[in-house]
Amino acid sequence: MHIIVAQGYRRLLFCLGLFLTLVACESGSSSNPGSDSTVSSVRVDKQSTKLPAGVTQQLSVQAVFSDGTASDVTRQVKWAVEPLGIVDIDGQGRLLAKEVGTVNITATFVDTTSDSIAIEVSDATITGLALTPKVHHMTVNATNHHVAAALFSDESAHDVTLSPHTQYHVS
């Protein structure tokens, strides 16, 4: 009798936990902060409107709701890029400039689409690299965070720290 009751409680607790998890996931899947609130506008934020080919840039998307609140919905939007092939945008909003040209980008969240932003991809070439901060020595097992900036022929500088094309060698 005690074993059956204990198993029954375990099943009940498991089902209750599963139910609460599903409810939490369902309520967390909507970025709409108020139950009666609707999406008023969607805005794409960018760091630069001109990028050399091979450079990445993080885009972010803010949804503004009818109750005045705003939420980052970058990972929940559908991206539209015209023309195709000049840039790629992944599910986290990271844009990779691939080919020379100009693209128009919009993001759609729920049924609301952002204004179009234009990104120009240039054929500028790297003329130098800057690594900051400059550290001349470190202790064993120490860590230090650096930022790598590429300097380009069009006199622009872009963070290439996390670029898939950046390689680091320590000597």
C-alpha cells in the first residue's frame, strides 16, 4: 500500500511539474509583456551602414508594444534580405557581409515588419590590425580579454574579435 501511494505521489508530482513547465514555456514564448498588449512597431538596430566584405555585425531588433514597453526580439524575427547573396543573417541576428553591393533588410515579428535598413558591402581591404589592450606580460594561467580591430582601406575600423576569419596565435 505504501509503495503504491508513494508511486502515485511521484506520478502526481511529475505531472504537476510537467504541467507547470509547459505553462511557463508557453508564457515565456511570447515577448508580449502585457496580455492585452499588441505590437506597435519593430525596429532594427545596427552598428554600421557600410561594411567591408568578410566582416560580421550584430543586428538587434526591438519590438515596442501598445502598452509602451519594449522587448528584444532579435532571435524571434523573420529576416528578409533583398537582393540575396550579398549578406547572410543567422538566427541570432549576426550579419556576415559576403559580396560587394547594397542590400535592404527588414525584420518581421508577429505580423509587424520593421522599416527597411540599407547596408552597403564594400571591397575595402585590411590595411592593419589593432589588438587592445596591449599586454606585454601575463602570469601563468591568467586570462585577459582582448578586442581585435581591423583597419580598412576606406579608413574604417571594425571589430573582428569574433569573426570566423580571425585566427589567434600565441608565442
